[in-house]
Amino acid sequence: MDRMFDTGLPFMKMHGLGNDFVVVDARARGLAMTPALAMGIADRHRGIGFDQLAVIAASGEADAHLTFWNSDGTTAGACGNATRCIARYLMDEDGADALTLTTERGALEAHDAGGGLTSVNMGAPQLNWREIPLAEEMDTLELPIEGGPVATGMGNPHCSFFVENAEAIPLDKFGPRYEHHPLFPQRTNVQVASIIGPDHLRMRVWERGVGLTLASGSSSCAVAVAAARRGLTGRSVRIDLDGGTLMIDWREDGVWMTGPTMHVASGTLTPAFLASLT
């Protein structure tokens, strides 16, 4: 077993609206995360369980650098709710009310929004087919797929369907069908959303590499952008997810996401458990 695990591996369990994470603070010790290690920790029966795993690393360009892993051992370029949770943790640690985090998405600003809420700027949406990416050139505002979904990149790909009743869609069957659609060479997150009002949506999420989730920050940003582009809503909306509510505001400087966070517990993965995964 790697010597770095001789004393175990400290971790934190966090969630944003039920979208749950294992977070490892590797700023002081470093960590070589692997697919096998990520999948072992993700096992909800034999490990801890998570939608995504986030590793906090030291950064010379920002307050910290974040990398994300899905529960199937693949990596994710962005994870909005985890970013908010970690921003809150780091702000509480330093007594700060704002900070900058770097991810594969780039540099993301975060600040304390008051009332226990945390805001993160998830950056400008990617609207060009190459950036998302799609398999070939096409209009991203209406894909040649039944239901005419919108494609959006938020550091990861999204396919957003606007439906009359999001509750009525069997997402456990609907989601996998489009996650693996050939138009998305890197797979895609899938959302179904209903318009409640000019600034209010109801959304449900199927995340690539994870499955059904109670909430998704990047998916919420993508749906808000898609709805505004379609003229279905304005650029500032409330999105009700299975796990709670996020506020999304598509501004000139990027897509801002605001909502609650929760640090549930801290613990240590034992050397014996870690050895079983190698």
C-alpha cells in the first residue's frame, strides 16, 4: 500500500441540496487519486458513497485548485454544488467572504451571499458545438433529437429537454438513453425541465457517470441558459430540484449560482479499507 495511506485518509462528507460529495483536502499531503480508489470510496455499501468526489489541492494562482471524480471512476470538468460547498468550507476556515478557486473550467469566483448561502460564478456558458462538445456542427439551440433539446457546455456537456411535466418523465430510463447519445462524444448530463413562470423552473437531473441525482449545479446553470436562449424565461431564475432550490443568474461576467451548503461530517478512511482498493 502507498505509504501516504499508512495512517488512513481524512475526508469530509458534504452536500448541496442532496447532491452529495466526499471531499479530500490534499493541500498539505498531496493525493494521487485513481479510478479504483474513487469507485471504492463511492460504493454506498462498502465505502462512503457520493455523487462526486472532490480533491482540494494547493494552487499558486488561486486560493485552491479542485478536481472532480464521478462515482463510476471517470473525471468531471465541473461540479457546481461541490464548488460551492468547498468555497464555504475554505471561507469559514480563513474568515473570508470571497475567494477564487481554479478547476478544469478555469478560475471561479465565490462569495458569501448571506443567510447561509454561497454563490459561485461558474463562468460563461459554452454555446458553440465544438466547445460543448458535439460530434458534428449543428444548431445547439435545437438538436436533431426527438424533443428538440438544447445543448450547453458548462465545463461539462448538457442536454436540456423542456417538457410539460418534468415529474412525469421516467428519468431512470430517459436519462441513460441520451447520456450515451452519439451526438455527445464525451457523454452528457441530461435534464428535463418545466416552465413554472417567467423566472421559475422545475428541473430533474440525470448526471453522466452518476445517474439520478437530487440536484446538480452545473445542470441548473445549463438549463437556465437554455431557457433564456429559448425565450422561455429571463436570465435570472429560481430552479426547484428534487433536493431543493438554487438561484441562477446569467450575467455578463458568467453564470452565477446561489444556494445552501452542508458539511455533514469529517472522518478518516482506514488503512485496511484503502489497502482493499489497491
